[in-house]
Amino acid sequence: MIGRRRKEPPGPLEYGRRLWLRASLWATFLFLYAPIVILVVFSFNNSRRNIVWRGFTFKYYEKAWNNDSLIEAFTNSLTIALISTVVSVILGMMTAVMLWRFRFPGKAPYEGTMALPIIIPEICMGVAMMAFFSRIGWPTNLPWPINLGAITIAHISFSFPFVAMVVRARLARFNPELEEAARDLGASQWQSFRDVLLPYMRPGLVAGGLLAFTLSLDDFVITFFTAGPETVTFPVKVYSMIRFSVTPEVNAASTVLILITLVLTTVALWLQNRSQSRQ
Amino acid sequence: MSTRAPIISINSVSKSFPGGVHALRDVSIEISEGEFFALLGPSGCGKTTLLRILAGFETPTEGDVYIDGRDMSRVAPNLRPVNMVFQSYAVFPHMTVAENVAYGLKVSGEDRGTIPSKVEEALELVRLAGYGDRRPDQLSGGQKQRVALARALVKKPRVLLLDEPLSALDAKLREAMQLELVRLQNTVGITFVIVTHDQNEALSMADRIAVIEHGNLLQVATPMELYEYPTNRFVADFIGKMNLFEGTNVGSGNGTLNVVVNGLGRLDIPCRDTLTGDVGLAVRPEKMLLFSEPPGDDYLAFKASVDKVAYQGSETRVFLSNDKGIAFEVSVRNASREDAANQASGSLWVAWKPGDTLVLSD
């Protein structure tokens, strides 16, 4: 029986049984993940050059940890990501609630252009940001952390639309009678927002916030154009290190970044799934 | 009922929405304290808009609304002595049953110490004692509705508003909840205003019913009055079934109305009012009887032949027509198994007492 079934031609949706599809699937996996695996593996390579495997070591993690300028860049990145996330979540939430609740002139064009930072090529955004900050004469040589202002503003401007989109999508399924019920039971407008709408939006806010955090932490292009010599972030620092030589130290630092991004994205996806299954 | 003070006075209320939609036109209703009042009409007739005006979610374009003696037309929903049970129940999904019921007490600054006992009492009232720790997604539709009821009643409102509360329940549960709502209303003694499109629901629960169509208030009456003495064609047709014959008024006065109906001839109907203009004559299917011989002078009787018989268990609907093409629908009660077995057929006399004829001039 089983031998006979094997000879049946694949059904219309049995893509997994078509050879060419399987081949392209494995090719995708190979080109997508092999470089990352190699990067991680060679971060443990006991060799100054990153070409031949010379044995296992944690040496370069230690070295990266003791590299002051790398740690400074890492601290900068985390600070920027933190501030940009908090502001993006608040701004994105307000935008989402405004677009969901109110009708106002120019709403449709605004809804369209709000997502522009998501669509615009990063390089254009970076150049635009650089031109803008130099045009208005944004001061440099400020004390830390105020000197991170320009980068933070740039990050907020491309992060908050993501938060707004996630929250807006969630609000589309909100039952307005819930808010009316709160008002009917004696809640003021603010109380019904705090007690009903905010808890409802919370999973969207968390997911959007994590998205904003990883976006900011990862960003290279826009940051590169807005960063001064004093305000190097982690991705920019890694880039400058690579220009001299690809050492396992860069691999080690990159592995840490991958780990952070991976963990945060997983948490974001998990939170979103949980909120969807709850509804 | 009329001797009691009105708890709600709706005075010449009109509501129009942007875009020229007239949801309500010059509606005036007085609802007495402790009454079970139903707003009945087809979907989109404006009954829900009227309820939302009472709750404070809409403001009337014209006219005003007094609740408990105070002008409430423009008062925010959270400052009104009314509470509402929403069509979707609107139970807060992120709170437990007890937290849902306590919410209204908390936001209105009730003393924290007394809240748990009040919540317990309210849950007992709707027969959900012991469900306080459940989450809404663990409840059935009927239980969610009870939570919504408890949540509204715990605030001891002067008026409880119910927006199509039973429409989402299945037929058996709906009937049980009808009785439950009447029991609840008797227990708490609060005025209930319910919106429904289901005439049976309104007839079986309400003390008085307001029929609304296209934003116009057509009639306010007790269920019995509404069924037996509807004042216009829409109400007559909307509530129950009706045989309607359009006729020409050929003489009115001295307690009698003479009407000529095409295909039936001249009918003499007892009628207190002196009417001018053409009228409609309406007779309920169950008021009509079927005879094999002419039934005598007590009845208005017309010869007709049976077209179709629809057996429906407790009753049988018999559709007949006479040689002039006038159609009758007669409802015959199946009081015994013999009645059920011997269904009407052939040529019969359709007859009813003149006094059971309803005269519709509107």
C-alpha cells in the first residue's frame, strides 16, 4: 500500500514533494543561514586571521569586552535604542489612536505619508537627515548623552510608523462598545482610555516597541550619516573595525548583536501570537 | 401606571446625522418608574438611536430628554443615572468577572471596603455566584450576558437600558432569558428600557411597547392593545399576522360603519367613531372561523375555496380565496388529534364576528 502511494503524482498543494521546490528551499536556507553560522563559529576561532580554523577560544569575546571604544559604541547604541523606543511607542500609539478614532481633513493623505519612512530607501533618508541637521545647524560637541540627540531623532522618525502600524492593526479589531461600556459605568474619557483601550493596545505596544528597539539597535545607514566622530554606535564601530581587518573580535561583537536582536524579535512575535490567540 | 411619575420624558426628540439621515422625527414618550418598556421596530428604524440618546452616546438634534426630573439631553454618559447592557455584552476581556462587575463602582469612587460584598450580591442576583474569578473567555454567551447585567445593576441605576440583549442567543436560551429578565426586573424594581426587533420578545416581556418605523413613533400601548387594537396599517402588519381588506367608506355614524370592499360586497362594522375617507378592514387569522354551512347572522361570512394548508403543530394555517380573487388566511387551532387529522379542504365559509374587525383609517 505504502509503496503504491509513493507513485501517486504530488497533489496541487503538496509543494514539499516537488523536487525543484525542495531544491530552491534548501538553496535559500544555505545562502541565508550558512554565512551567519560561519560568522558565529569563527568568533570562537583561535586565530588572528579569519580564514583557517585554529582551535576553540573565548579570547576574542574577552578582547571585545576590553575594547573601550567598542563598549562605548555599544553603550551609545543601547542608550539611543532605549530613548527612541520609548518616544516611538508613545508617538506611535498616539498616531494610531488618532487615525483610528477621528475623522479630520487630510486624514487619507496623512495616513499615506505617515508610512513613508518605512518605504523610503534608507540611504535617501540618511542623506536627508544629514542635510537637514547641518542646514539647521544642529550643535555638535555636546556632552553625553545629549550629543546622541540627532541620531535619536532620526531613529524615532523611522521607528514610530512601525509602532503606529502595529497598534493601528490591533485597534481595527477593537469593539467600540467596550469603551462605551466603561463610559456608561461612570468612567471619564481618560479613565476609559486607561482602563480599557490601553490594556487592549498593550500587546501591540510591546510588539511595536521591541520592533522599534531592534530597528534602532541594528541601524547602520541612517546612523552613519547622522553620527559625528564623538557619537559612534555599535554597527558603525563594527564597520570601521572591518575596514582594517576582519578579526574574530568583529565576529564576537556581531554574534552578541545577533543574539540580542534574535531574542527581542522572538519575544515580540511571541507577544503578538499570544494576544491574537486571546482575542 | 399613569398615576406614577415619569422617570423618563422624551420630549419632541429629533435626531439627524450628517449626510441628511433622519434617525428620529419628533418622538415623545413618557416612561413610568418601574416599568418594563420596549422599543420595537425593524432594523434601522431609529430605536437604537433613541436608546443611545437615553444613555448619552448621542445628543438629540432637537427636543430634550428628562431622566429622573433632570434635563439630561447634553449630559455625558458617565454622569447619568442609567446603565446599559450592550448588544455585544462588551464584557472587558482583560478583567475577571468580579473585576468587570466592580469596575463601575471603582471608577465612581465607591468605598473600597464595600465593593466585594456588592459584587457578590450582584453576581448572586444574576445566578453567577462563584464565577467571580473566571475570565470572560471561559464564559458562554449567556453567562457573558449575565455578567453585563450584573455589571450594570450593581450601580443601582434609575433606568437599565438593554440593546437587543437576546439577539445573539439561541432560541431555547432566548426564551429562558426572557423570563429571567422579567424576574430580575420584578426583583430589583428598576425601570427597564429594552430595544428589540422581535415582536414576540416585546409582547411577552414588556408592560408597554413603543413601535417605531423610519424614525417615527407610531403607537405606544400595552401588548394586548397593540395586538388587538393597532392604530395603523404598519403596526397591524408588523405585530402578528393580519388579513387586510381595503374598502370604500359609504356611510359612517350611529355606531356603524358601512364599507364596500371590492370582491366582498358591503360590510357593516360596529365603529364608535365617525370616519371620513377610505378605510382598511383588518382581521386576525385566529379570529376567523371556517364553516361548511352558512353560519348565521352573528357572523360576517364569505364563501371561499381552500388553496393551501400549512400544518404547524399547534395550529394549521389555511389559505383560501373566493371567486373574486380575495385571499384569506385563517389560523385553526388543533385542539385535538381529530382536528389535526381533518384538515380543511374544498369550498367553505370564512366567517368572523363583526366586532373582531379592526378599522384602520391611518
